[in-house]
Amino acid sequence: QVQLVESGGELVQAGGSLRLSCAASGRIFSDYTMGWFRQAPGKERDFVAAITWSGGNTVYADSVKGRFTISRDNAKNVLYLQMNNLVPEDTAVYYCAQATQGFIATMNARDFGSWGQGTQVTVSS
């Protein structure tokens, strides 16, 4: 079992940037695809980005392409999400998740078996 702890969420103005981190422990981090999802108030949890075990393949939701970058440091067991040019629609609780395999950058939440508790990102207009 892996433990995932997100950090870095805060209140930021539109146009600003944030970097989220997700620290993993307990299970081998480097073997698995990792992802970021988000859930806005009153909405379902949506896919944001995913990265394969080596970092060689990434996939993004259309709404964040060109603004967000997912990356990982397997030596430190940390997943990152660099978010630039934030807009109010990015306001949500952001969750990191670990998939059950490492070779496909999947967008399907059902492919992720472990989840963190989330970190709040609020973008003011």
C-alpha cells in the first residue's frame, strides 16, 4: 500500500502559478504511472494529467494543455504538477493518485488504485 500526501495548494490570483507536490511512501513509487485529478465544488472528479513510471510519456486534459506540466522525481519519490497561467476555473481540490501499472499514461480514474487526501487550489479573478 502506498501513502500519498499532496502539498502546495493555496490561494492565487488569475494568471499566477503554483507547483503542487505529492510525496509517496510505502510502495515502490518508480514502478507505477502517477496522475493528478481535481474536483471542483459540486462537480465530479476530473482527470488532469498522468505520467508513466519513467516520465517518458505524459497525457493531459485538454483544459490544461500548454499550461500545466506533470513531472516526477523517482529518486525522491515525489510527483509534481507545475501550473501556470491559472484561471478561476482551475479552482478545485487536487488529488494525486497511483495507477496499478507503469507503462500507460492513463486518463481513467478506475486505473488508479491509491489516492491522496487532496490539496485545495483557489484561483481568484
